[in-house]
Amino acid sequence: MERLEKGLWNSSFSHIYVEREVINHKTAKRIISMFNSSSIIEINHYKDMFCRSHQNFALQKNAPKLILAAKKDNYIYEGSPMCDDFGNDNFYYTSSVMNCIYNCEYCYLQGMYPSANIVIFVNIEDTIQEVERILKEKSMYLCVSYDTDLMSLENITGFVHKWLELTEKHKNLKIEIRTKSSNFSAIRDVKSMDNAILAWTLSPDLVAGKYEKNTPGLQARLSSIVETMKAGWKVRLCFDPLLYISDWQKIYGDFVDQVFSNVDSNRILDVSIGVFRVSKEYMKKIKKINMCSELLAYPYETVNGVCSYNKKHSDELINYVVNKVEQCVPKEKVFY
């Protein structure tokens, strides 16, 4: 992870586009100061760069640029029915960053956004203010790292610290921070709290190496999880997406064994399991970007606007992994 971040700092963010409105914002100024070799270009609105026509998402992924902007509306969204609420009421999510430093072949962001460049909304205080307004009326279960990987960017944004500061202040707020990183060290200075969940998306090394470009390997993520648990944090494990690939049974069987030979199952909050799925519209765009992808060549079926494996293959994947996990974790802690 440290090597990846250094690479990004030195090359990928060769250009930083900054809305004129936020050029003097303290977060923007701090981020700009980290990239002494980058060209700083002022723009009127982030969409002038992010929403241009005829962009090449795959090409941009090789050297994404950074865009610093102000978020003006849509601070909070109601949770998607494609995502598990884990039995929590008032499920919401928020996006203070658009796009991700990782490059997963199956990622829905390819279909969601016209650009692979990373947008950081530096005025996170306005989103926090909106959350606090809602908290006066009701409790919230808030996921803050769905459309990006905040933990992997923490050394740049500091947003995870901001969200945890808010969570510590409001006991009727429960927050989930999901990551594929091994960057727990970035928040090692923060004391654990009961209403904060650190969630790790885990994949077998073969899957991570082939389909999750730039992500840390499984053992690196597991080491970060172990450190997180020792520090007293609640940890959620996410085996999602499961991929229907050659020799999947052995690959995922060995994977589950490796996870629970490293992680104390008694200290896990819960486990989320799901197969690869994406909206029909996003799938069309993702296939255009990855025309030679073996993974996307599967004859996916569409049910209620969602593309996924056929029922037989989905059930085989889910049932096998659930049965393996339930040998280590109580059934009531397994969500699928």
C-alpha cells in the first residue's frame, strides 16, 4: 500500500484540477501542498473535466488525474437495495470522493462515471452538517466508502478521521468504512468506538492479482485486519463479489481457510457474502471498456434490471462459501 501511494503521488496525479471556488479551501490547499511536482489548473466546475464526452476510462485508469471540487447538493443518499443494511434502520450512504485508486475489472464505477479521474469534494464539512441535521430527527446507519475507497486515500484526504470524529460525537450514528486497502496505520491514532465498523472486502490472491489491479494482496489485508482487531475495532468481513471462475471451489475453499487461520472468528462482527452483480445499464458500459475480459464474457442473466450469474451458478457459489464460513462463524453473523 505504501508503495502504491508513493507511485500515485509521484506520477498519477501529474495534474490537479481545482475549482476556483475551493482554491483557498484549507483541505484543497493541504492536498495541493502534497504534490509539488503536479501542474495545478484552475477550472470553473469539476464537470467541465469529469463529464467531457469521448473520454477513455481504461486509459485514464493508468494515470488518473485529481480534481478538487465543492459538493453543492445530494450530500446523502438512501441506501441501495443492492446493498445489505445488516438489519439496521435508516440506511444511508454518502460520497465525498468519486472514483477509486484501485482498478478492479468488475467495478461498477466504470459504468457509473464517464471518467476515471478522481474527484475529491473538499467541503466535507457541508456533508457532515447535513448528517447532523438528520441525526436530530432520527438515528442513521451511514456507509461512507461505497463509491470510492476512503481508507486507501486517507493519507491524502484525512476524511476517515473526519467521519470518525463525527461518529464519536453522535451515539445515534452508526458508520461503516469499507476498504480493500491495508492502510489501517493511517488511523492508528484514533481510539476504537462501538458505533464504527471497519469493513474489509477480501478476495483470494488469484482473484486479487488478476481482477483487482493495484490492490494489496490477501495477506496484507489480513494483517491490517488483525491489527485493527487488536486495537479494539469492530470488523466486518466482505466476501463480495464471489466470481464464477475456473476451479472456483478450490480457490474459494482455500481462501476461506486462509482468512480464518489468520483472523480470530470470535472477534468478527459479521460476514457479508455476495456474488458479482451490477445494473444492466452499467454492465453495457463495463463490457465496452473491457472488451477482451474473460470475466465479463459470461452469459449474464438480467433480473429486475440487475445482471448476475444464472441461479444455478449463483446458488452454487453462495451455498459453498456460506457453508465454509459457517464452520467458523455463527450463522446469525453471516449475511447473504
